[in-house]
Amino acid sequence: MRARRGQSGTIVRKGDQWHVRFYVDEEKGRKKKSVPVGPAVGKGRLTKAEAARKGAEIVDKAGVNTQAHLTRAEHPESIETLKQRVAWCQRFHRAWTESKPGSVTSMESHLTKHILPRFGELLVEQVTEKAVQEWVADLRRQTFEMKKPNGSVIKTYKLSRKSILNIVGVLKLVLGRKVWMSWEELNLGKPPRSKQRYFTEEQLKQIIEAAQDQYRVLFAALAGTGMRIGEAAGLYVEDVDIQSQVVHVRRGIWKGQDLAPKTENAIREIDIDETLTEMLRLFIGERTAGRLFQSRTGTPLADGNLRKRVLHPLLEQLGIPKAGLHAFRHSRVTQLRKAGTPQDLQKQWIGHSSLRTGDRYSHTHEEVEYRKSAAGHVGLDRVLSPKQSQREALTGQSGLVLKPTV
């Protein structure tokens, strides 16, 4: 068989409907196909010219004019659909074989919900930049449903820009860099600056003092170290060196299981102050092993339960706006920046790969008193004495009161 180039189909009328006829190449030969285009009579009827234009679009979307279509018919074993490429990636791609379970779970969710339903049966070469751009536009417009196992709807939601970027990122992993590096027009627009929550020093004091039992120590540790909640939940008693005043972060928790931390930079030593050291010393007591923080059944703390059952009720009780456990980490970065902590120590204690990441965690721009104090340290008082600067703001060097000029 030879590929049919430029096939636009033939428009025919069948009863009250226009149909487009075209050839489809299959393994056993060519087959004529007829697809409805639109009404030929009545309301919304199409002229033959309009039907021809719509018919040409149908033929184009069917891909029957491409060499890939002919290759698929003649050598079905030599072509590859995106679904087949995904199956290969799940077995051999580093993103699947070497990533943390949480990351793999997220990628599989994106594939099942969004990618395979749209592109699974297409040839890999048919997943073009234009097709992806149209898909992204649909993702931004679409409203999704979160359902219970019985099928009842919990809530409806729209995908955020970040979620869509993550979904597209998985598709790019499957396609490979050689494919998507040539794309120029795929654009999700400029992201709005998200508002991240953090706790002020006064709010941290209220939270820690109001918390009960182990949660008081846990919240103090989060505030005083900037650890991720998974890292704090993964601590063992032997990870706390009271003598040296150091906390060793060696693992994290994911779905109740000990795992290596999020990144290589997350494996670190965090120096702690005397107040937090004393709180940890009293909390550990005579224990020499076992989990530092744990549930009543001895299992690791689950961040979801901790947030919903402990933190949120406590914040409501104190009249503090709702925030997640990551707000403690944002607060710690802000405190380090305000204190002028050396950058290398900030990077080590927080466990970020770069200081630029920490920039997104700092909230010094929201600390009004800190800004005023900083302005005072670089104000005219460094040039003029306080009394002189105040006097000269009202008088000239001659001592006369300054009057506005007209």
C-alpha cells in the first residue's frame, strides 16, 4: 500500500445527514469509512460546503494522511502508542524505578486520570505540541469531582497551574527530551504569586504554650528546627544528641513507613538552642531507643491526622488563621533571615538545595516591626546624631524654621 496524501474525504448525503467518506488503511487492506458530519435539513442544517469543511477536519483528526498511519497498518509490530511507551517507562525509566513511592504514586495518578484517557491510544508521534496545548486548555477549563468509594461526590475543584505543570511534566518524561525540547508555544501563562501561611513569633509562642503532651514538644521542634513534618515524625530517640545539642535528620515518613529523606540535602545535622534542648531532654527522659514521637498505638504520626485533629482545632481555639504544618518551616526560615544567620547555615539547617528556594519561604516583608527596625539601622542616625537630625528636619542650618516654597 502507498500512503494517501491530502485525502479530505467525500461528502455524501444519507437521509437527513451529511456524511464524510474516506479510506482507512488497515492490516488486511484499505477500508472505506463513513462518519456523520451534521444535519442536512432542519434547524442548524449545514450547506454542502460547510459539511465539506467539517468533513476535512474529521479526516485530518483521524490521521489517515500520515505515514505513521500507513506504517501502523502495514507493520503493527513496529509502531508504538503512548500507552505502550508508558508501560515501558513503568518498567525501565529512572523516574519510576528510582523515585520515592510518593512521587511514583503521583505520576501514576496523573497518567490514569489525565494523560492516558486523552493520548493513550495515539501513536507517540501524534502527541504533538498543538495536541498538548489543546489538552492543557481543556484541563484549565474543566471542573473535576472528588468522590467517595461509593461514588458520592465530596467536592468539585479545578486544577491549579502548578498541578497542570506537574501533569504536563509526567507527559514530558514519557515522551522524552528530544520530543518536547522543540516545543516553543506551550505556555501556561504567568503564575499568580501564591500566599503561603506562616506563624509570627507571638503566634508560635501561643501555639507551643497551648499544645498538650508530646504535641507541645513536637511543635517546638518544628518551630526551632524548620524540619518537615515527615522528618520530625521519622525521628528516633537516638537521633537527638542532647550533649552536642544537635538533631540528626536521617529519614522521613511516607504512609507510615520509614524512607530516605526527600533529597540528599535533607540528610543533615541541625543545631538547636538550649531551650529546645531542655524540652527534648525532659521529654525523652530515660528512653534510649524507639520513636521520638508516636501515636497511641506506637505507629509514626500521620501528618493528615495531626493537622486535622490537633493543629487546626488548636488554631481555632487561639483565634489564629488556619494553616498547615509547613507554616512552621516558613516561620523558621523567616526567623533565620531576620536574625541575619549566615547563608551556609540557613541552607544546612533547612535542608534546601539552594538559597533561592529559601527565598520563597521567607516572610520578612510581612514583618512590619522588623522592617522598621532594619530601616532604623541604616537611617540618617548613622550620619547625623538623633537630636541633630530631628532638629534639622524642622530648621535649616541657621536655626530658622523652614517654610514650604510656592
